[in-house]
Amino acid sequence: MCACIQHDLETTTLGELRLPARSSELGVAREFAEATAAAFGLDADGRFEFAVAVNEAVTNAIRHGRPDARGQIHLRVQASADSLTFAVRDCGTFTAPLARATASSEHGRGFAVMSTLMDAVQLCVSPGSTTVRLTKSHAGEPAPGAARR
Amino acid sequence: MAFFYLSEDTTALACAGEQVIVLVAGGELDHHASPTLRQQIAGYIEAGKRSLVLDLSAVTFIDSTAIGVLVGAAVRLQEANGGSVAVVCAPANERVLRIFDIAGVGNAITLSSSREDALLAMAPAG
């Protein structure tokens, strides 16, 4: 069962981005994350944390996942009253790595980085679909003038 | 469009010694930049450099892939000849330092706040 289906009717989609599955597009993913987090009213630290976490999730999708028929990876941003979630989806079927990363490993730090920066990281896998959901709770009120929809 | 650069600090040669290469990086070090970063570092290692000092003070973004490349270089240098990688990052660059802290490089890489400190730490005792 995928636990990532949103049951919360109060959730609003803030933005979507379909990104060519190329590493040269990572800067676009980071800018999208920063801008959307800013629109939600997050401060500079919160925007940076989303940019880093989304960058890691999109990197994993490019490196280990599979793009859709158009060669794209999907990003969707959902907001509720008190949280912001970026969902990064590819059409691969995630399999857990066999070896655990250590301090001297060259690979395998991405999930640790995402988990540290986010309040919740969910991995939803079904055949032909892998989604990483990155969520931060929104502490305090949105910044004055922030475009909350 | 993201960019990054990596250049050699030739002025550091006098105090660094011939076996140490001092590099200065800037811009965004992500998965896209990592193959070039890996290739350039490998070139210096193949040219006989024993240790690497890499100043990341001007880097605006770094991710786990690029940090992995540096860890890989450190492991390779250590195994080949007991060499090492020292990363320099000015304390003001809190974002890069924070990612290093989160990614966890253990003892594989030493972090210094200036090139001088990194070179001093690398110099043989006595």
C-alpha cells in the first residue's frame, strides 16, 4: 500500500514542474523550490532547506529512477494550513541499496541530507512509480504579503 | 543556468610544496558539476599530487554528490600514498558548512577556515 495518497481535503496544489531528466536541469529544480517556498512564506533558511532537499530528490530520480515517456521527472508542491510538501516522482521502481553508506562512502548521503532538513521524508514505491515526498511544517505565520492560496 | 569553476592557486605553491595542490572552487557544485570536478581532481592525482587543499569559500551551493566526489578523492589519496584532502570554507559561508555537517564526512576530510590553516595542518610535524 502506498501511504502517500493525500486524504487532506484542505491541501492546495501550489505548483507543478515537469523537468527533463538531465543533471543540467538541477538548477531549475532548485530555483523552483526556492520560489515556491518563498510564495508559501518560508524564510531564507526554509527556502534553502527545500532547495537542498529537492535537489537531492531530483538527483536521485535522474541517477537511479526512470523518466516518463517524454523524458521528464515530475515535481508537485502541495500546501496545507501548516505544512508544505514537495513530491518528486519518476517512473522507476525504487529498490533499497544493499550497503549502508559510511563516512568514507562516495555515495549514499542523499536521504540523510533530506531527512535532516525536512520534518518528514516519505518514499512511496509502486511498480513503475517512485515518489519522494519532502515535508516541512510551517512554524508561525506566513510572511506579510506572502502569496498564500 | 548553474555554473562552477575550479582553478589552481599558484601563489600557494611556495608554502604548499610540490606534492600539494591548492584549488579554489566557486559557483554551484552539484550532480551536474561533479563529473568535471572528479575528472579535474583525478588529473592532479595522476600528475603526482599527494594531497589536495580545496577552498570552497566562494561556492554558493554544494550537494551530497559533490561531497561524495571529495570523499572519494580523499580515500584514493589516503590509500595510494597516505595523502589527504583538506576543505577550506570561510565561516561566513554557513550554507556550505551546514551541508558538510549534515552529509557527514567523518575523518575522511578535514575542514579548515583558511588556506593557511589547512596548509599548516598538512605540513609535517616539526
